[in-house]
Amino acid sequence: MASRISDVKARQVFDSRGNPTVEVEVVTEDGVFRAVVPSGASTGVYEAHELRDGGDRYMGKAVQGAVDNVELLKEEILGMDPTDQEGVDQALIDADGTPNKSKYGANAILGISMAVCRAGAAKKGLPLYKHINNLAGNPNLILPVPCLNVLNGGSHAGNKLAMQEFMLIPTRATTFTEAMMMCSEVYHTLKKIIQKKYGQDAASVGDEGGFAPNIQDNHEALTLLKTAIRQCGYAEQISLGMDIAASEFYDKATGLYDLDFKNDKSDGSMKLTSAELLKLYKTWLAPDEGDEPQIEIVSIEDPFDQDDWQAWSAMTEELGDVLQVVGDDLLVTNPERIEQAEEKDACNGLLLKVNQIGSVTESIKAFSMARSAGWGVMVSHRSGETEDTFIADLAVGLGAGQIKAGAPCRSERVAKYNQILRIEEDLAERAQYAGEYFRDPWLMAPVARGRSMGL
């Protein structure tokens, strides 16, 4: 008998910040399949609606309403084939009936969608990443370059750094295993450097496992990373990336960006126009002095506010050939925002977060649109993560080329990287690491064929 969805259950569990989140279980004849939904700290205003209860329980962050809504939504999909991901997701979306899933909550819908995806993989007898690969119609299974957030600022840390994330991107590693080894070594070296320079208590970690020393100069943060990379001997293998999260410190009233926004006694001297902020980015991209190998910044995420379209377009036009300009708050994994950004040439990279849009099918659609535009795609975690490793399989199955899942620290972060290590082992000699093709991994197939022919 064909395996069908026979039951759907939900409960309230905790994310990595100790806040409630939604866990869903989908039951079929093949077993019970579970998914846990993540949550963000710095969120775009155009994201799908995350339903919270409000009130006193859990300081207003309870999700019992979303859990109860799963019980209502299950009536829409009971008896459906779990391999019909698009059909299931559309039934959930139609039942909600709102453009941002505000009736039942994106956290309720996504939990069901992810759990159904796992059930569909089981019915087909496939690993999850191969099932996603089939759903996406993607010919390539590619291991992504990990983008590891090892220094935290912005809304993710209690220091005075305005910029939210400083990342290691091992573009010239040869395998995913080697990439993780390099970044782990740099991470621990960075810890020693921070402790020596700022004191033992300066090496505490933020929400995503990165260090958060009490510094304010963003250039100093970049210098710390470069020092650690060079001490480990990986200057030629590891590049850098940043998540500015500029919407967090943009003042819509003045049109200025306040790099001192976390200082209650700020004198306003660090407020910049978008043109001045772009000029600052260009200084960071300039080559370092001296004869040592250059450590390049290859990716900058959310350099401007989510509605500062002109600034985005200006930066992409000027720097897009040498830099990945990634839209997170700008795009919120939403096909309509992606289409708008493509028309305006506002960016050349998508940060793909499944809970921003709220279903597996829509996430795949967003990926396909970005790929058609010639953009890079970085599959991403959220700051409020869980033990769920779905995005690891998603990154490989889509052939995205990049994954951002935090530092090599904290179990909810390394769970994703560990899953990709398992997938790499499973693929064996068929495993391809995106490496320098992280922005355009679709170019790897002919390269791989050439290598196999000894060319």
C-alpha cells in the first residue's frame, strides 16, 4: 500500500536561545518524521509571519498558538502522498490564505513542510539531500563552502561592533573536510589571540558561536581574523565575508547609518550616508600593505537597509564583478522581492532562509530564481537555531555552493557541518566541493569531467 500522511503532531520545544519554537511530527506507514523550526534575531520586515502568543508566558514568545494551528492544518493534508511536496505545501498555503502566512504562522507551515519532505525521502528510499535534489530538478550534488561566523557584533552580541558577522570562507580548500579543519584551527587560534589581547573573559561566544570581544572598530575585527588566518598558514586558502545587517542601524528619519548605534551616549559622529558607507566598504576591500598573501573579502551581506534600493544598485554596479553582494533582509527568500531586486540590479547573491518564506517548495523556487539570474546562493541558519540539520541537506541537494551555519562551536551549529561531513562520506568519490566556484557551482560539472579525463 502506498505510504500516505496519516497523522501530524506538534509540540512546543526550545531553540538555542532558550525561546520556544515549533516541532512537528508527520506520521506515515514508513515511520515518524520530525522537523524543528528556527527563529531569527535580526529579521527583515518582509519576512513571512512568525506567530507568537504574546502575553506573559515566556515573555510573550510562546508558540502554543502555532502548535494548535498545526492540528488545524493537518486536516488539509491527511491522506496526501508525502512525495508530493508541492501539492502539500500549496494546500497549506491555500488554507492560510494570506500573503505572509499570518493566519496560521509560517512557523506552523514550515514545520509541516520540512517534516513532509523527510517523509517523502523515506518513501522513495533516498537520503534527504538526494530527495531535495530531485525536487529541485538539479543535476548537481555539490558540497557547499562553509561560511563560518567567528566574530559577532550587531544584534547578535553585547559588544559595540555595528557589523553583525565576520566570516571565514575557505574558498581554496579541496574538500569540505579540509575546509572545516582549516576553519576550526583558525577559530581556536583566534580565541588565543583575543584572550591575549583583551583578557580571558573576552573569548565568550555569541548566539552563533562566534567570539564577541568588546571592540568597536570593524576594521580591527577584520585584522584579528587575518592575523589568525596567517598564524595558521592559510592565507592562500581562506577568504573573508561579512554580514553588515545594516537595517539594524539605519535611521529612516535621517537616512543615515549609525555605526555607534549600541552606544546610548553616542555623539552622532559615526553616522554615515549610504555613499560614505560604500566608501568605507571599499577601503576594507583594498589590498593590504606588505608582501604577504592577500586575504580577500569575497562576500558582503546586507550592506544597506532593506529599502535603500539605490545604494544597493550603486554598490552592485561598482563592485559586483569582484564581490558577492548578498541580499538577506533585502530579499527575505521571497520570489517577489527577488524579482524586484533582479530588475534593479540590486545584488548578485541570495541568502536563503527557509523560515523567511515558510515552505520547502517556495524555498526551492527562490533558489531557482536566483540561479536563473546568475546569482550566488548561500543557504543560511538563524541565530535562534535547533538541532535540526535540514538546511545541510538542502544546501547539498540544491547545489547551492555555500552554507552559513555559524562558528565551529555550539552543537546546534556544528550539527549542520557534521551532517555535511556525513554526506561527503556517503558521496565518496562523487563528492565535489564548490571551492572557488562557490558563487557559480553550476560551472563545476564540465570541470569535473575534464579532470576525470586527465585534462
